Amino acid sequence: MQNQRLKQLRLALHLSQENLGTALGITRSGVSSIESGSRKLSEKHIKLLLAAYPNINENWLRTGEGNMFQDNDKSILGELTAKFHLDNLDIKILEAYLKLPSQQRAVIKHFIAGIAAETVADPIQLELDAYRNELEAEHEAQTSSVFDECAEDSKMA
């Protein structure tokens, strides 16, 4: 029955009823009602589910025949979708990236590597920067006190 398959699918995708409900445009209790059999899985829900998770085998969902997931490139994306909780935009970005020629992908990788380098701080560099800031502050304080002493000496003279 479709209601049992929906629950199997949700568990295989490691989704909560709330997360699945978001994809289907219904509440957690709506998903619970479908899974328990007190509410039917509508055609609209099936289409939304297939759009959100394109690796689902539609025939399996409707009839129980075949595998739960399609055995093609979309199934790889489906595994990534489940593991990293990707949404439709994430999937489109991945698909578009994979279709790019290697030269264009290299440009994107270089850009992302630059972002990653900025966000992943080297602990040694952080310590060096902190030490440099301390030394500069001490130097500035010493220079300031020398200027103050010179100013006082010139007033006395």
C-alpha cells in the first residue's frame, strides 16, 4: 500500500514526518495520517515528492514493483540529497556544475577554495596574529610615552 511505502521511503531518506510534510506541503500530522492509512496519498503529493526527491522510483511508490530508488545518475544525487538534506536548488546547482566543462569547473573550484581558505583559520597563524597585535600595542604605548616625556621636557625648558 502507498501509505506503507511512503513511511518506508521517509525512513530510508532519514526524514522526520515534519521534514517530509514540508516537501509535500502538509503538516507532520498530515504525514502521520497518510502513513497510518487514515488519509490517502494524493496525486499532488506524489508529484511533489518526486520533484523534491528525483531519485525515487515512481513505479515502486505507486505499485510496490521494482526498487525504491532509480538505478541511474539520479540515484547518486538521491543518496547525496538524503545524506546532506539537499533541497531542489542544491540539486540544480550540483547538476549544473557537473554539466560544465572541466575548465569552468576549475574556475569555480578555485573560487570556492579561496572562500574555504578564508573561513578555515590556521590556529598557528591566529596565534601569530594575536602576538603581533600585542607587540604593536606595546610598541605604540612605548612610543606614546616617549612623546609624552619629550613634551614634558620641552615645557620645562
